[in-house]
Amino acid sequence: MTISATGPAVTVLGDQWRACIGTGRTREVLHADYRDSLALVQREIGFGAVRAHGILHDDMGLVQRYAHEGRTHTRYGFAYLDLVIDTWLEAGIRPFLELGFMPKDLASSDQTVFWWLGNITPPADEGEWVHLVRTVLTHLIDRYGLAEVRTWPIEVWNEPNLASFWAADEAAYHRLYEITALAAKEVDADLQVGGPAVSPGADDWLPRFADFLAARDVPCDFVSKHAYTTGPAEHVPFGTYQSLRPPQDLLDQFASPRAMLAGTSLAGLPIHITEFSSSYRPDNPIHDTAYQASYLAPVLVGGGEHVSSFSYWTLCDVFEEVGVPTAPLHGGFGLLGHRQLRKPAFHLYAFMARLGSDVLARGDDHLVTRRPDGGLCILGWQPQDGHTRQTAGHSVRLSLSDLPGRVRVLERHVDAERGNVRRAWMEMGSPLAPTPRQVEDLHALSEPTLWQWSEAPVGGRLNLDVRLGRNGIALVEISPAPEYAPSWLDDARLLGHPPESQTTQESKG
């Protein structure tokens, strides 16, 4: 197939792939390593929103009980909340507010999840919960302005279909959603509220959620769910291994809410995948590998056809669900390891950020786009099935036509050997606490390989053979290459010899 560089676009590449990114718990935003990672991610990728657990958790200091004159009162503390929101907004990223977990002074029981003990129980007093929701949202509007806060989706809870995240039944979640949504709408009718943020395999929750909302006339502005493709966990010390389903399974999960909600009151609402990745474990080495990048490439390319956003879980490895990590690369969810070590999945997102919006062609191993200046940008990847361990690379072959006179071609590659920080770290001996010099080396070794050349395509046609390494991804950029060098620059004279023509004339004389 020949792809014309000047032909009409077949479709447009939207920003759904970077509309949102995940973060562990809200308090972790205050870590210096997180803030450095956020700055890097925003500079090279530029996500639109960020979602975190535990914005109401006790380590944020929101709900503080005190006694005075024989009575118990509540004081609300916003210092850490404001610092977190300020950090995000200053980085050019907006909150996607996940309301949870339950402050212990409002909780009906002491059941918790994670190393950091997020309370997973319903409120003991619905009125106190409603007052907290109203107070927090009113404060945010007072501080950041109504127009701004109206752009922040408000998601009620996290994965209530799992007992590990919700110590009650489905009906109790429906009730929590109802009182929360109504409280938000009482603050301002145009605030965006949604849910139910269910985990994979719980799509049957969605039509029942729709039926409940319709029966009770409860508002809902978007539907959210999560998507992962790994099987049962095989635990080892400080790690987990799991099987994988094909990448298409993620796209099928993205598409399923639309089908499940057809004909319901929620049909046509925006769908947000507020968590997705290969594995749902924060200690699975797959996250750190080149395989992860090539595995997810078709998902980033095609996911926007099904949903309004799909949020990679997570931005970086400042993440403490199972405790404080003990190694700089430990299978964490993040695009970045500790100290901003760039994983192959980070490079996939950074490559995506360089693509144009006009899509000229798309295949099982490539996406060809055109930028506003007319330059072409191609993402290539080795297709993965989730089962096969690749032993060789892959070639992406394309024929491009209607190119200008001379072109400059840039290729960036990441694969099992190149631009792979995990391989570099392992060959370093997998140090748990790398020295500053070792960290510098890891940063250098994690960079994609880069080379360039220029040529004049014959008849405006260029045949590309992009040779990917094992589990590889590549970014190819093609742009006009005008000649800027003045005529007197001549590498043949680097050693001071006169041009051959002059020497010949002198010998004849």
C-alpha cells in the first residue's frame, strides 16, 4: 500500500490517550520525587487530568475532631488538599476527583485496604458524609473558581464491586452514590459527577447502576470503569508474575460499557476508563519492560474510538499500596521509576505526543500521521499476542509518495536492548540503592537510540523499512530538508588540500 503525504486524512487522532493519568494516593503528590516526575511527564507528554486515591483519607488532614466545653466538633483542614491541587494546576494538569476513602471519624467500621490503611466502609452518619462533600467542593470553588471546578470530573469511590475496596453491598454503594451526587449538585448543578469505577469483570454492574439512577432520578454525568488484562497472581518475594490476554482485550473492555448501557438512561454519556494497564499488581516486572510498550501501542492508537479518556495507571513509581518500594525498578505501575528513570512505556507516550493529528494510515504495526506543517510522523511497534515471548524483532514496511524534494528522516527506537532502563539496571547488577553516578548512567542508557539521514526520494516516493528490535517501538519523523550550508564548505578540504580540479590544472601547467 502506498501512502500519500499530501492525501486527505482518513481520521483524526484525538487526545483521549492523554486526557488523564493515574496517581497512587493523594498524599504522595507531596513527595519531591513525585513532583519532579510530574514536571517531566507534563513537559514531554502533557496529560490533561490526574486521578488519585485517598483525597479524603486521614493523612490529608481534612476531618479533625476536637472537644470544647463538653461537646465534640469538627474542623476541616485544607492545607494539604490545597497544596496538592496547587501542585497539579501549576504543572498544567487538572484534578479528576475520586471521592474516597472514608475518614475514620466518619466511618462505620475499621476495615481498611493497602499499606496506608484506606478505610473502605460506608459512613456511620450519612449527614456527616454529605456535609464533608459539600464543604470540600465549596472550598474548592471558593479557592479555584466555579468555572474551573466545573471542569473537574467527580468520581464516587473506587471499585465498589470488590470487597477489598467496599465493605458493603451493591445497594449500599448505590446509596452512597445517590447522596454524594445530590450533595455535589446542591453545591452547583453543573458539577460533573459519575461512577461507578468498577474493576474488570463487573460490567453487569453498569445496567443495574443505570436502572437505580433512573428509578430514583439521581443525576449522573459520566460512567467510569477500569481495564486490566492479567490473570491470577503468582507471588515471589517483592514481585508478582501473571499471564496476559491479548491487547485487543483492553480495547474490548473499553468498548463494553457502550454496549452494556445501550437503551438505558446512561446511554450516550461520556465513558472514562479511569485505570488501565496490563497488570493490576504494583510489583509486576512487566510494567518496566519493553514488552509493555509494544503491547500497549495499539491500545493507545485505538482506544479513543471507544471512550472519552483512558487513564494509564500510573504516572510514576511513588506508590505505596503494598508498602514503600525497595528498588528503583520493582515492577511498579509508573511510566517513570524512582528518580525519573524513563521506562519503555514512558517512551511510548512521549512518541505519541510527537504524532500529528491527521491520520493517513493505520495498520497492525503502524500509525502514519501528518503534522500541521506537513511533516510525517510514524509510530511503529512489534505486534504482541500476550502469550508469545519474542525472540526476534519486526520490520515495519511502508511506501510513502508525494514527498517534497529532499527529506530528513529521524528514527528513534526502544526495544529489549535499546532505550531499556530495566535491562540497563539488571546488567548493572540490579542495585537496590544506585549511586548518583549509577543513576546518571541509567538515565543515559534509558534514552531511545536516535539516528538521522537525508535523501531525495525518486519521483517523490520513499520506501521505508523500519527494523524494530525485539519488543520494539519506533518513532519515524520525515520533514523537508533544505540545504543551509554555504557553497564554500567542503569536507574534502578538511586537511587543507586544494580541490582536485585545481590540482589537475596545476599538473597540466
